[in-house]
Amino acid sequence: MAKSEMEEVTRKAIENGGILAKAYFDMHSEKPDDLQPLMTDLISNRLLKFPGVIYCAGEIDEPLKVDELYTTNAVVTILVKDLWTLLNISFNFAPAGIEVLKPEKEYYLKHNDLQAIMINIAQISAQFSEYILGNVLSKEDYEKVKKDMQRREELGKKLIGEGKKTD
């Protein structure tokens, strides 16, 4: 894609709720030769093909030895169709950081989009908590927490249902 084409695609995406960002990734391995192919796969296959990604391109640093491991970093410029895609990338790929480049000022969300994002974040948080607790707590304690979480989920569904009735 030529630079002018990329600028036009970026401009149109930003006008329609897209976000241009830089994502910072790091990887570690005992073998330096493993790092660049893994990072290339992350950028070229997994991120580029992730739902809602319009384009991405990255620069991968040469592996360096730090203590007993080798480490490399990548800075990936990524254009996504919306905030939810960027949040999903954060949850699924755990970058070390994300810097929003555009839009540079305000970013507007429709009420429905904000509501969907908040529900999905709560759901992901609950799943993550359940995973962590399931691997840390005793079976009995885990079952108690799981029942509490199910009650919370039922309450949340009830509240969401009541909220839809008042809209």
C-alpha cells in the first residue's frame, strides 16, 4: 500500500471511529533464534488477521541477552476499526503498552457501544478472575467463590434486563 493510500485509509477509519495506535510487545526465550520468528508471526499472522484490524506494521529489535534469557521488543503501528478492537487486542495479546496516536483529541462513543464495552470488560474480568482463582484456591473455596460469581452474574443479567425496560 502506497503512503498516500495508507494516509487515506487511516483518515477514513479515524472519521468512522477507528484508532491508530502503537503497541509495544516484548518476548523472552532461552534461544535467541526463536524470538524474531515468533514476533513476526505475532505481527504478520495473529495481529494482522485479528478481527477489526485494518492494518499493522512492526519493527522488531535484535535479540539481546539479559541475565539467562534472550529478549526482543517490537513496536507495532496498528489501525483498528474501533475502541473495542483495541481493547480486545490488549486482552488477547497483552502488549507492554499502547500509545494512541489518532484521534488526537476527542473520541466519541455511542451509548450502546459504551454499554457493550463495559459488559464485555466485566465478563472478561470475571473469566480471568475465575481462571486465577481456580488455579490458586482449594477446591472447596473455589466452589464457594464460583457460586458467588454465579449469583453476581444473575444479578447483572437482572439489572441489564431492568435497564432495557427503562430505555
